[in-house]
Amino acid sequence: MIDAIPQAQNNENPDRDMQHNQGIDISIIVPCFNHGEYLREALASVANYQGNNHEIIIVNDGSTEPGTLQILAELSKNGDRIINQANHGLAHARNTGIAAAQGRYILPLDADNKIRPIYITRGIEVLDQFPAVGIVYGDVAYFGDQNLVWALPDFDLDRLMLGNFIDACAVFRKQVWQDCGGYDQQMPDRLGYEDWDFWLGAAAQGWQFHHLDMVTYDYRVRSDSMVQKCKLPANQQRLVHYICQKHESLYRPKYAAVIAAKELATFEQIQKAEEARLQLAQTQAEVDRLEQELKHIYADKAEQDRPINQLEQQITKLQQKSLAEQQQLGQETLNQLEKLQAELDWMKTSKFWRSRQLFMQIKRKFKTILGFNSKS
């Protein structure tokens, strides 16, 4: 049930309150406690929605982090609707926002998540078309510490009683919130599971659920989120015990079926785990076999490559020998040329060479005197 909600301090004026009363189909409620670093991204995702028949209400649940307070102040200055309250927890913050909402339909959006615009459009269409449907939910895309798409199942009350599979980010009638008495603000130590409790309460009131077979929002996975605290065994035991006692009227007629379903689910989980273990063992065996084959292939290849390597080594040695011989031959030739040049130089200084030179001079003179112009 809803506790008395303290008087909210908000940044709105009466004139804009009157504007919010006009034709609002859906109110997006964004609780924020020290998540200012993500808040603008969440708001930007809503801004992508093309309709004009919605409002956004940000509930500052007693944030203390300076960066968050600065961002909230800037948003307030820019005209965003912000309700400030002391820190009372997530359930209380949602109740505060919904109580102030003017829309027929409600969409809670955590400050660190993002909405797909089609969600608002389709949610309104389904609720307008089917009066018995009180809650519309869709598939989710995880991002952050984990990236995957979770395709949710169609609604099944027995399955919901075993554990929650519908996030708070759903489109529902404000009347559903009123029928359930709001989000439970008495959950043990504000540990979470307010969503699960809320959906069980809606089902107990006879409201129908509709599943949209599409990704409707993006959920930021963080290691420090409230969901992780709920998963701790001690916390989970306290929360489940509280919920089962609170919704005894739901669980009592289905006690045997719920226990049987729980046992079946546990058995199926064990069976899947065993199948996964066997599959892993088979995969490991296949990996070991392939590693052995690879080693043999490498060994065979090395054996096949050995003659080639030897031939390459021989060719390299011959090339080196040839180069050495070329260098040696070149040096010998150079030495021979130097020797011949020395002999020529010696000959030029000899008496024979001088006599030959004198003979050649006399011969040229006789040719000139006798008028010989051709060479003889």
C-alpha cells in the first residue's frame, strides 16, 4: 500500500500545471538518485518520440552527488518538470511521480535506461484498443556490462509466481497503480523486487498483460545496481518470503502447482547444466584431438621440408663460394694487369724502345719529303 507521500517540492507554476491537465495520454516517470551522468541520455531517448500527448516527470529522490545536482538544476532551469523529495527509495519515488502524473497511462523509466519511441506508440494503441489489458511490456536489449537481447515470454501467471520476468519499464494504466495501492514502500530494506510485487498485485486484481514481440527499451547492466543486491541469497530469501506472504491469496490455491513447477524448473536447469557439461567435455575432447592432429601435421611438414632446407643450404653455400671465387679472380686479374703495366713502363724506358721511337720519327719525315700521304 502507498504510505503518505510527503508534500513534494517541484519547480512548476500553476499555469503549466493547467497545461499538463490538457490531453495527456501517457506520463513518463523518471526517478533519479545520483544517476545524473545517465539522465540526459534517458531523456533524449524519450525526446525521439514524435507524439505531443505525453509528459515527463523527473523525481529527484534526495540525490547528494554534486554532478547529479548540477544536472538537475540545469534541467529545471531549461523547463523540465522536476519533483524534489528526501531520499525514500525507488518505490516511493515512483509513487510520488505517478501521483503527480496527469496521463491516463504510465511508463516508469529508470534514469540509467533508455526507451524506444515505438514503445510509447504501441503501448498507447494496445491500451486504447483493449480495455481489459492493464499492462503492456516488451523485449529488452541489454547494454553496458553485458550486451544481448532478451526476448521475453508471453504472460503466464504461474511463471510470474515463480519469479519476475517483467521489468518496471512497462506501459500500464494509472488505474492499475491505484488498484494495487501503488508500489510497496515496505519492501525489506528497500532491497528491490517492487516490480515483481506490483505485477502480482495487478494480476490479483484481474488485469491482463500484453506482450509486444519487439525490443522496447534498453537496459543498462551495472555491477553495482540494485538488481545485483537482490540476487544475494540472504536478500533473495527475505524478499521471496515477504512476497509469498503478501500474495498468499494467489499462491495458496496454486501451492502444489507452484511447487511442482519450481521442482520442474530446477530439474530442467540441472538437466541443461548437465547437457552443457557433457557438450563442454565433448568440445574439449575434440579440441585435444585437433591439437594432436596439428602436432602430427607440423611434424610431417618438418620432415617434408628437411630435404628442401638442405638443398637451400647447399645453394647458399655454392652462392657464397662463387662470390668468393669471383672476388679472388677479380683480384688475380687486377694483379696481372698491374704486372703488365709495370712491364710496359719498363719497356718504354729501355734502349730498344728509344731506338724504335727514333726510327718511327725518321720514317714519318721520309714520308713527308717523298710526298706519301697514305700510310705504308
